[in-house]
Amino acid sequence: MLESRHSRRLFLRGAGALLALPIFEQTILRRVAQAADAKQPKEAPRRLLCINTTLGLHTENLFPKQTGKEYEPSPYLDVIKDFRNDYTVFSGLSHPDVDGGHSAEASYLTAAPHPRSDSFKNTISLDQFAVERLAPDTRFSSLVLSSSSSRGLSHTRNGVAIPAQDRPSTVFKKMFVEGTPAEVRSQVDRLSQGESVIDTVLAEAHALERGLGKQDREKLAEYFAAVRDVELRLQKAQAWAKQPKPAVEAKIPVDVTDNKEVAAKVRLMVDLMCLAFKTDSTRFITFAFSGMNAVPKIEGVSQDWHNLSHHGQDPAKLAELKIIELEQMKLFGELLAKLRATPEVGGNLLNHTTILFGSNLGNASSHSNINMPIVVAGGGYRHGQHLAFDPKKNPPLSNLYVQMLQRLGLDIDSFGSSTGTIPGFELA
């Protein structure tokens, strides 16, 4: 154990301040300048976009009755029929031991079990795992976005939630609006001060090392490694702060302040996601498509969205819920259209972006987290099919995550609760 209360508080304060940040294993800073000056690459980068509809999707309207390639489109899939060969729909997948209804949002990209338990400790999310391993040479290692709150989908190696950005204007300015020379210098100075704090914390932590037992020394070694990762992240941020931002024709978006204007808010985020990928500002994005305890401004809807998700098979509620979720599918289709219409080396943005679209809720009405609605689009897979698995004995969704990570270029065979891969899901 640490030898004094003062030392213990110091250690924990340092850990709390630093380990709450995402961990990024960066390499040589010189690569930042090389990436900024490089001409268009011979091969387009691979990307990942993960979307969670937080109030679920009524699976009876999503899952086709038939399996394989000859399925008849369901009502929801009919909305995106123009992209039939660009996506695969999965039924019968879930995260083992992930229960707790809405609490399972925290485990959507991590597969950490029992998110509602008092002893729950989350793990790293799919996107941040990829960021750690691939260390992309982009201005932003990842973007964590939401349609209407600061609660996002991404978690650090230590399971700490990364706050989401829900104001498109703020995200746009960070990506594309140049600061004045004075503002840039100030930003670099602030980042340098962060490095000074790290130096101080490391020095004080090293002073604690003597006299510790083996177990505490091992924990301290892990802490040092995490601090070094944050230090490299700060150094990289300093380098990028001095690089000019991409020039885009788009103007700063005007934020939609009314959360009930669901379509308008999401369309702004869709535009930003496409711009972020087009300019290679990042290669990893998560987006929480948040529901609400209010009536969304969608024609034909008169009831609270959350209340509608707890429909209990009431026909009137199901009818209004269908209107909302058809709107969600339409917005998803608009995203696919924008990505497919943006050319790049070897194809278009959709070809090179794996998109996960689904929900942690298999049945929102009963708060069930099994048989989750999952669609994967783009990424260069052999699409155009419905892959169905046993609804009573679901394979782990993490098996699919393994394949998505492999597609990004990672040489791995496990993630979360995975037991293998998904049969029938292959590259084109």
C-alpha cells in the first residue's frame, strides 16, 4: 500500500486527472508533419463509424422474414432499398451477460457484462481499441458525437466514458476554422503546460515507488505507461495545432437548439461526419442517436418517444413509433448516400468506411438486450443479405466486432466477449 494518506491522495488525483483522458499510443511526431504534407494516398484509409439508436428499433419492422440474399425487404429496409448491396442486416446477435435495459448503452461498443450492477466496471470501446492499436495520423484520433446530449458511446482503456459533442458548430470550428496566431500560440502554451503537469506528477509518483510492494509497483508501472501515452497525445496535439486546417466550402452550421427537431439536428451531424472523413480529419466516429422523453417534431407523432418505445404491443403506439423509426432509417439512408457520392482513391467513402448501425435494445418495450437490431454497411464486405442466427441462443455481437477490427487492418482474433467470427460475413 502507499505509505501515507498524502501520497495516496496525490497518486489518485494524478490518476483521475490523467486516466480520464482517452489513451492514444502515438509513434513518431515527425509522421504528423509528413501526413499533413503528403499528397493523396495511393490507397484510401479505412474508417469506422458506430451508431446507436438509444431507444431501440422495433425488430418486427426491421428483420426480414426470409434469410440470405433473396429476402423481401422489411418496412424499415425498404426505406434504404437503394443501398441493398451496400449493407447486411443481422438478427439473433447479442452481448452475453449484458443486461439492464437502457444501462446497456454503456456496453454497446465494449460488451462489458452486467452494466447495471453496483460492481460494474466498463472496458474499452471498439473505436478506442482501434485508435490505440492503429494510432492514426489525423488531427483528431476520434470524434465522439451525439444528437442531443453529452452521453456518448466511447470509453477509454480504463472504461471511462468520453463526453460526446452535440453542437455541430463547435465540432466544425475545431475541424476547419483557423484560430488567430495569438490563439494558436495560446493553445500550444496550454498544451505545454499540460506536459509540465505530467512531468510533476511523474516525478512525485516515482518518489512513491520506493517502499511499495510488488503488486503496488505493478499498478504504478501501468500508471506510468498511461501517463506516457497522454504525454505523447499532448505532443501530437501541439504539432497539429501548428498545422493549417483543411479548407472546405461549407459554412459554420447553425445549431438547432430544439432537441425535438430530430431530423434537422441529425442532418447537421451527418454533414459533419462526411466532412470529417472526406478531409481525413479523423477515421473513427461514434454517434449516439438519442431518443427523448418528449414528443419529437415529426409529422404524425403526438406521443412521447420514450413512452412509445414501451408500446406493450399497443397498435396506436406502434403506429407512431413506426413513423419515428422510419425517419431514423431515412436519415441513415441520407448518410449512406452522402458517403457513396463522395469519390476517393479506389472507390468512394462508403467503400472504405465500415458503418455499424443498431441498438443495445433488442426489445425496448421490455428492456431486453438480446436479439439486437444490427446493420453493417460499407467497408468492402459482400453485402446484400440477411444473416439470421438462433434468437434464443445468440452468438456474441463481439464476433462481428472482431471482423470489423480485422477489416481496419488489425491482426487480432478476439475482442470483448467474442468466441470467433460470424459465419457468412465475408469481404467482397
